[in-house]
Amino acid sequence: MAEAADIKFQEAKPVAFADLRAGFDPQDRILPSFVPKLAIIPAKKHSARCPNKNRRLLNGRPLFLYSVSYALQEGFVPVVSTDSEKIMERCRREGIHFFRETVDDRRMENCIRQVLARFSCEMFAVLQPTSPFRRPGLLRQMAEDVEKGKIQSAYTARKTKMIGHFEGHFHLAYREQDAKKFFYFFDGNINIVTRKKFLETGTMFEDNSCPYPNDFPCCLQIDTEEEWHALSRLSEIKNYQYFLASEGCRQRICIVSNKRDLTRNYSAFVDSCDKVIRVSKMDNLNSGLAGVKTDIVLISCCAIYLAFSPGERHMEVLRGVPEIYFNNEELDSSNEFACREGLENWKFMPGAVHRSTGNFTTLSKALCLADYLFPEAQLYYLGDTDMNLRAAGSWKHHAPTENAYMQSLIDSGRVIPILEDAASEFHYSCPASPVPSVVDVPAMDMTSAETIILSHPQWTDQFQMDEKRGHRLHRNDHATILQHDESNLVLKWDNWGTEQFFKTEEGKYKYLDYHFFSTLNEVNKYATELIVNPYDGSNSVFRHSCRPFIGMRYHQWEGLMLLERMYLDMERGIRKMPQLKSVLLMGICKDALAGLVLAQRLKKDFPHLHIGVWGCAWPVDFSGQSPVHRGVKVSPFHAQIREKKPFKNLLQRYGDPLRLIRQPETSGLQLFAFYSANQHWTLDEEATERLAPYLLKTYVHQAGSKEHHTDVHGKIIHLVKEKPELVQSWMEEMFRMMETESGNHADGKNLLIPA
């Protein structure tokens, strides 16, 4: 019986973990020295009453793996404590932490002491493989109670009303609600205790231990052959399989560094991962040892990178990569490089990642990017062992900080490193003093302070910066510099909050305002229609709609710089609406362009939604053929804005809506337009006519002949304020058309509105 039920080492995944660790894995699978929440899974080799039970197949999987999966599901880092070579080999193949236990008695405390002598933690749980049925969320709830200080130790138990003799007295209760005393019988399912409490008492149980009632079938455990057969039959019943933690669909993400001198072949493992992220030149592709799959590339488009040849940058591979992220520190060169090389699927790194990785190497930024993009995935890191070696001689990078960050990812179990260091230990050094630099860097007290000009809505003043601090010269306002790069400056003022400024020209920064507003609440979140206004004026008629509303407010042209932040805010709102069917984005002038870009991404991420864009008027292209290049009707201020960095790069990327509309990703969007017609102002009309084949309907306001062209250009603002019922009727019609029209065809659908 035992031989028949023994583990058949069949692959559950495309590649065995043993392949990637062959030749350098120590005898015990190494865990970080500190794990906040540790799950100890005792899986010894022998069992007198049920031989080899921990290795037997239950519903197709080895029994001990259900406890491993449950620990991961509940947010604990599992470590299998065993004396079985076969179980250790399976752990190697599955990438599971294990510990070689010395079994010298039958007390569970002996196993725990051995594990805790090797690893430190705040709390630990014991998950015995013999209790495979477990209630999802129960261990997580017990851990939360420990963190809140409600308990220090707890266990799962069967709650039994007293019918019979106990301590010499007979207790009788026909109904459970009439019982005065209960007996809590430990069922072997879950124990949890703080490390401190265990070391003080030497036991998992004490008088103050808290029992958590556990019902059938989770209270069952396997000690005998009869119990094994009973649970085997239960595991085949669909209703009970809910309590068996599965392998789940947790993604595996591999971050591969720019490392060429690999000595072992990791290709099978790398290419089997769900996503593979590579760095800059992707030198590892040349080795033939790090696979060929590439889903995401993070590029630092600096002068050193641009100096390499197209072959050295693997341009033939790069052009076919599904996602390319550029380091935000090189906005100008990145945009120019992407346009010159014909890269389509590129974007700048999310702001949250950029702000967290100032002066990090590209490799560390890639780890942070993976952590941000795939919060539920298991991350693997194939690369160097010590950032001090990589950053030696560089004044820019902060090796100790990077090492500490990478070590924290490993300690928490977020990242599993695959390293080729001589010691085979997963540890990043963090020296007390910086690595000596080859470059002469002035001492801190000799560093000259930089003075810039800040333009704020309430003031304009000089701002002097010295390392990580700065102050206004004409007022006693001091701030901590959270971020300072070629384009952005983020300050945390001592006397108020955090503010962001963007660089308009050398030595000058302007205040960047952004405000997110939403009317979503517990009642209207079940609505089927949503209005999004990429520029929410304070008197906007959209805000007073009966439909749920999302608005993003910012300073005019800066909206193109905030698309990532705007999309994240908008996405969170949409995910709160389970019955949502239609989204209408309504923008004015360049805000319509922002609306189109946001809608394009929405359609990709939410293909089931009807998505429409209403624009007035559409910004035009930079080809030199558009109406904006003929005449002097564009204000000098706007002309200057178009030439300033970083607006010029952004407008060159997004500036032609016709190019965006023709992209496959825009297929399925429903487009509407508005403009005000006047003989003195034809730019809006001509810009809209370029898009006519793609518009469902155009709303044309007939402006008076004597109206000045600047008033005509902004006529929609007056209409919104003076005729809200008219705009509301348009919205009703647009939502109706979005749900009934199958494509983008104008067919002369123009509505003329008298002055």
C-alpha cells in the first residue's frame, strides 16, 4: 500500500527547480535569516501507524504540499522540516524552502527549536501535513489577531458540548445553546504562536492560548491507515476540495540582470516563467544560459547605453518586446530614441516606482518595477550578488541602500534569488562606509548649493538646495527633497504637505497640481454608466450629472505628464463598479487628447466595456501640414508651451489623435466631437474634419459672426455653464449610441446648435 501510494516524481510545472540550482545548492535550502511570518511544516520520514504518509499522494498531490500551498495562500513563508531525502528532493524541484531535521524524539517542540535556532521570525505557525483540509483565511485571521496584540498563541479545535463525566461530575446539555461548559479538543490543524512566547514557555500551548473552533472536514487528521482511506475518499468529493489548498495560478516572474559571465544553464527555468524581465542591453541573451524569452525590458537610455551599436543593444529583439519601460531620469533621450528606432510598445516607468528608486541602478529599478507590476506573483532574480561590486567607482549610485532594499525583498520571501556567488548564500552586503570611488567627488562640506526658481500659484521665489534639504531665500520655509531629477522636483515642506514641481527650463520649476475627484459611493457604485472628465473645472456640468462621476484636475498642458497617475486613479474607480457597462470620457481641447489616450488603455484592460470619447477640439499633428501651422491664430503662450521640454516630447508622442485612432488598440472606441463654427476661427473645424471617418457624431455650435475667435474657441465652457440641460441631453444620446453602434462611422451625423 505504501509503495503504491508513494510519490511519483512527475513534473507539475514545465521545468524542475532542481535544474536551475543543480551544482550549487547547499544540502539545506537556504532561507533568509529573518522571516516575519514563518510556517513550519513537519514532514518526517517514518510513521509507525501510517508509513510514508507525508509523501503519499492525496488527490494526485503529495500530502505535505497541501500545507505548503496553504501557507503561501495565507501569507506565510513555508519551510518543510524533514529527515526524508525524497521530500528534500521534491522541495528542490518545486522551489520550496526546507530544513534538514534531526529526529530524536516524538515531541513537536524539538522540531520547532531546531528551526528557530536557524531562522528568526516574529510569529510562526505549525501546519501538520496530516491535516490537509483547512479553511481559507483562518490562518490569516489568526495572524492578524496576533499582530493586533489580542493573542500570543492560538490553535484550532473541535468545540464539544459536555455530555458525560468530566472531573468526577456528569455534565448534560441536550442543546448546544443550553450547555454551560465546552471542551475544546486540539485537532492538529493549525498552531500559531509568537517566537517570543514560545521561547519563554517552551510550548505551543498554555492556559491563555486561544482556541479557534474548527468544523468538519477541517478538524480531521490522518494518524492511521483507516483515516488515510477516509480522507482519500473525501478528497475526491468536489464540495470538500474547496478546503484543499491548490497550487493556484500564482505567476512566476523572473528578473534577469545584465550578466554575461554565467557558468550554469538557467534557460529552461527562465523560459518557463510567466514573465521574463530583462535589463538594458540584455547582454545575458549572448550567453545562451539565460533563455530567450523576453516579455518586458527596462532601459536606462543614458549616454553610455546610446553609445553601443544596434547589435549590442539587441535592437532586433527589442522591437518585438511586448512592453518596454524607460527610466524616467532620461525623458528627452528616451523619447528621441524610441521614435528614431520605431519602438511602439514603450512607456515611462510608473511614477510610484521612479520615486522609490532614486539613484538606483537599472537592475534594482527592475526589481522594484516587477514588485509594483505583479504584486501577487512570485519573483525570481537571476543576477549579481553584491551591488557594491556593480556600483564601485560610481558616485551616482548608493550601493548600501540598494543592497538593503534587495535584502528586504528576499527576507520577506517576495524574491527568491538565484545567485552564483562562491559562498552560495543569499545575502547582500551593506558596508558601513561607501565603496571608495575612482571619481573625485567633493567632500560634503565643500559641495556648492544649487539655487533654482520655483513658480507657485501663490508665490515665486528662489529655492536653495543642499544635498537632501532646501529652503526659500525670502521666507523661512524649509523642505526635504524627496526627488530631484532632470524633469521633476518633489518637496516635503516642514510646515505643510508634499508638492511637486516640473522643470520648464534650466534652473526654473513650475508647480504641478493634480486633484482627483469622484462621486462614487456605496449606492451608485452599482450603476452601469460612468462619466470621466480628464479636466474637471470647478463649475463643470459633468459633476452635477445623475451618473457617477470621476474628475481629474490639473494645470492645462501638464495633463499629458500625469497620464499614468490619472489612469491608476480612474482604474481603481472602475474596479469598484461591478455592474459597469459604459464609460464616457469628456475633454476640452488637449484634455480630449488625454481622454483618448486614457480610453485607449481602458479598452485594452476592460474589453467588455463600451467606451466613448467626446472631444473639443482635437489637438493636431506635428507634420507641418495641419491648420495650426498655417496662420497666427494660436496664441504665443501656447506656441511657447509646445516648444518647452518635456511638453514637446509628450506632444510629439501623443500629439496626433488621428495616429492614435488608427492603431489597432483603439478599435471599438466610440468617438464624438464638438466645435464652435465661426468664419474667424476654422482650426477646430478643420482639426475635427480630419477625424470625420472615425466619429459617430459631431455637435457643431453656430457661433455669432461678430464673436472674437478666442471666445469661439472656448465656447464649450460657456455652453456647459449656461445650458447644462443641453449637454445632459448630449450625454444621454452618446451613452445610447455607444451601446447600439457597432463601429466608428460618421455618415454625416452632425447636430447644429444655434448661437
